[in-house]
Amino acid sequence: MRIRRILAAGIATAALAGLGLTGAATATATSLTPSQGGRTALTPGECEKGGGTVDWSKPTAGAPGTCRGGTGNGQPVD
């Protein structure tokens, strides 16, 4: 019984890949990433993980904060 379920899952995955639905799901997830002023807005955790700090006193491009320092220096933070 377990083998049948695994086989069915494998066939379903192959069928979806053949239809291009796996790429469509990835494209949808990518297009829903928040963007401010043409640049992707970082989360506070992403800013801090890159070695920066979030400056909430200086909004950038409509975002409530700005990442100062690190790899995301100057990027908007949502």
C-alpha cells in the first residue's frame, strides 16, 4: 500500500513538471516579493542577518525603514 502511494506521488510530480506547473508556482512566489522603488524590500531579520541594523527614523522609497550597514545597506525595510 505504501509503495502505491509513493509511486502515485512520483507520477503526479512528473505530470505537473511536464505541464510546467512547478515553474509557474515558483514564478508566482517570486512575483509576490515586496518591492519598493524597483528594489526588493528586506525584512528586519534579513537586514540584521546581513550585518546591518534597521533605521526606523529614515523611511526610504515608501518603506517604513532603511537598512544601515551590512550587505543590505541603503535598502528599504518592510
